[in-house]
Amino acid sequence: MSGARVPTASNEIFAANRAVGRVALAVKTAAGVTRRKRLHEEGALRVRCPGPPSQELEAVIVNTAGGMAGGDRFDLDIAVEAGARLVVTTAAAEKIYRTLEPDTTINVKLAVAAGSELAWLPQETILFDRARLRRTINVDLAGEARLVLAEASIFGRSGMGESVDEGLLLDRWRVRRNGMLAYAETIRLEGAVAAKLGEPAVARGGIAIATVLVVPGDEQTVAAVRALGHQFRGEVGTSAWNGLAVIRLVATDGVTLRHDLVAVLTAIRGTALPRLWLN
């Protein structure tokens, strides 16, 4: 075997052992109850819907691979038809492990029809040292649809003495209402992650961050969050413009972030979070 063929064979073996998963879920409403209309599961991803029939269906995404490493790829496609209500969460925090070269990739596509509601509330993403995550979230909203979109990222398990010195988090969100771009943001932390998180304009030493997007959102949304100020243990800021509201959270550790995030999401939604969030 020539030297030129060795890396090719190695790459092929590596690729064949990567975790790939896909979920395509569509829900509809019938007699005031939201039900599954279509569900496709592939690879390492599964969806379970616990609880009795109700106006709002709870869908739990399960990663049977137990985490994600370099070269793993997940694709999630969620569609909420007119009048339906869906809350999506995960069975546990997603762990992104160290990679020597290829990135971990998560692509999320959300479609929310007129008169429907979607709460996208996965539990936290935990990044290990030298993890590399590229996550893309694309949302298509009808003008009268409602959306609560939350993502939380924790850099290392501080309770176990872990830290993230280097790595990559590339988080790209694009939200369209009636086909028009309404919200766009890209967070990129690459290279010396710990040093960048230590900068005052980034996280001032915090290792846990979260963003919550509420559409439609207004000054009442902002007021509901600010009224909780005495309860927060980390830093929480919020603002509203052009019919949407954004809440940013920064904390020194994951426990503090979860405490504040639970309070924010409960206030915004006006109902209890999925049980897995509260265990």
C-alpha cells in the first residue's frame, strides 16, 4: 500500500463510524388536540411524545448515540400545521466531545403555520475542550404564528473541574416571517475560547450562555422578564423591536444558567416547562 492511500483509507473508516441522525416531524390539530401527522426517524435520533393528548403536544428528541463527536451530523425538520401547538425538548443535555479535525454539525429547520405555536426548548449543549460545533437554525413563520426559540451552551462541566480552552461554536440563526427575513444572528467563538469568554464585552468570565427569541414579542415580554430581576443569579438582558423580543443570559456555571433560564421561559410561556427540564 502506497503512502498516499493510507490517509484516504483512514478517512473512509472514520466517516463510516460517525453518528448520523435525522428526524422529520409534522404535527396537526384535530378536535382541539395536537397530534403527530408524520414522523420519520433515521440513524441515532428518535422522537417520543409522553403525556396524555392535549392542545399542546410535547415531543422529546432522543440521541441514542449518547453524545456527538467530530464528523457527526444531525438534521431536524419540524413542521407545525395551522392551529397546532408543539413544544420540543431533548431527553438530556447534548454533549459535544473533542475532535481532532472534522466539525460536529447540527442543522435545524422549523416551519410554523398561521395560528400555530412552536416552543423549541432543547436542554443545554455542553461543549468539551477542543469540541467543534456548527449549528444552523432556519425558521419559516407565517405572520400569525408564535415562536419561542431557546438555545443554551455551556463550555465545560465546571463541577467536574473541566474547562474549554480551545474549540469552536458557530451558531447561525435565520428567522423569516411571511418569507421576509425578520431576525438574523451568528455567534462565532473559535480558537482561544476561554480567553474570549473572559473579555468583558463577551461573557466577562462566564462559561454558560443562552439566547431566547420570542415572536411576536413586545414591551410586555420585556417587562415580564425584567420583573424577575430579583430572582436572577446571573446576568439577564432583554429588548424588543419590530415585533420580536430577545433575551440574553450569561452565567458563571450551568446550574446558575438553568435556574435563570427556567424562570425566563416559564414567565414567557405562562406554563410549566416540560418535566425533563425540571428533573
